[in-house]
Amino acid sequence: MTQSVLSPASKFKLALIQLGGSANKQANLTKARSQVLEAAKQGANVVVLPECFNSPYGTNFFPEYAEKLSSSPSVDMLSSVAKEAGVYLFGGSIPERDEKDDDKLYNTLTVFDPSGKMIATHRKVHLFDIDVPGKIRFIESETLSAGDSLTHVDTKYGKIGVGICYDIRFPELAMVAARKGCVAMLYPGAFNLTTGPMHWELLQRARAMDNQMYVAACSPARDMTATYHAWGHSTVVDPKGMVVATCDEKETIVYADIDPEEVQSIRSSIPLYDQRRFDIYGDVAETVVIDENGNGVKKQ
Ligand SMILES: O=C(O)CCC(=O)C(=O)O
């Protein structure tokens, strides 16, 4: 039997900044900064920026926009505005250059507490490599390497799990976060005009419903003059799986009140956490292939 465990948590106001970006890094940083201050003015305690907020989204752009975290104008801005605004800032993501290996890049989220201290980083674990014929081909691994760890951030409002965009398609991240006591999963992301209408909201609702936790995803605003057209529709879903705040594709800030009591309440009335049967899911972490008889067999 698995009990539902939630880290000590309290209510907070979440803001998702659906930022309109450009090819000008400095302009992106300046705009992000002013939007974080605006969100704080409206009472936000936890603020999220979109995926690759300092750069256009495209494998050809990442090497040019990448920064080492130890000497990063983007990190400097995020740290100083988190402090000035007095918020926890989940700073979207930026292309990160490895400290030691200049050829190695990651898609990395940095998180700051209200004193401006960097308290967590998350390197996108699942790279966005897809090919939908005639619609979209995107191979993030052409220039990026994958991270290899999960990230759960301790805040004074409770523990929060994170993923970046394509990471949301892998339910294990949210499931592990929920089992570690996280009250919410936050995903900076940039879906597109093919997979956005198909899956963006559905994935958030699925992760929230399965894990009885809040889920939010923060997109860039759509720019039809850019090479990548983001879906927008930054959204917050509650632990019952219902959308509680969302928007269209334009530049905006989405706000939602997050109440950990809602997590406890749904977990009490539909007590999945006490009913799980880990005694019979033993092979869930094994990589299987289908043999000639149609059976799943362990990959050697
Ligand atoms: O999963 C998708 O459909 C989109 C993912 C994506 O855009 C990303 O990982 O940046």
C-alpha cells in the first residue's frame, strides 16, 4: 500500500508568463524582466517563464544563444528580478553550454527563490525528436544533449516538480514527483500548431488527473514571423483534471490560485494512493520489445 504523501504546503498564486519573444536576446531578457515584475505586482508568489525564452526556438539558434550558467546574462537577470519581485521564479529554459565541454548544449530550466538564489536546475530529459510527415519534423538532438535526472524543488509553498515541454509526454516524471510529495508539476513548453491542438491540454489534464496534483504549462506567445510557431494557450489544471486558467495564443499572463487542500481533498475521495498495486507492476521500468509471437520480452 502506498500512502498519499504531500510535503507541507500552503496556498499560493501562480503566474504563467506567455512571453512574446524575438531574435534579440537582450530584448527578450528586458521584456521577461518587466513581465515578472508585473506578475508580482498582481500578487503572484510563483512565476513561470516559457521554454527557451531568451532565444528563438530552433536547433540552429541554440549554439548562438547558449550560455554557461556560471557566466550567464540570462541567469543574472533571473536572479535579480526574482529578488526584486520577491517571488519564486521558474525561469523557463535557456540553451545551456556545458561548463567543461563547449560542444555540449542542454535545454535547461533554472529556479530562483525570492532572495535571488538559484535553488534548482533541470536539463530537459526527453529531447523533442519527432517527424510527423508533411507537418513537422524537429530533431532537438541535432544540437542538444539530454539531462539525466529528475528535479523536485522545495519552496515555502510546498514541493514542486518540473519538466520541459516534451518531458510532459512521459507520465513517469509527474508520477515520481507526486510520490515524492510534490503539489504541482510545472512545464515550460513550446508546442506547435500540429501537436498543440492535439495534445497540449490533454497531456496536462492527464498528468493532473492520474497524479491528483496541479499541472501548469507555460508557452511563448505565437509569432507567425518566427521559424517555429508556438501553440500558446498557457494553462493551469487542478488536481481533479479541470482547466482552471488558460488563454489564447497572444502575449499575456495567466494567473491561478493554487490550494494544496484541493490535492488532499481529491486524494481522500478517490484514494488512488492507498490502492496502488506496486506488488504487480514490477516490469514497468524494464525496456521491452515485442517478439514474433506478439509478446513483450525484456530487451537484452
Ligand atoms: O511534444 C510535442 O508535441 C512538442 C514538444 C516540444 O515542442 C518541445 O519539446 O519543445
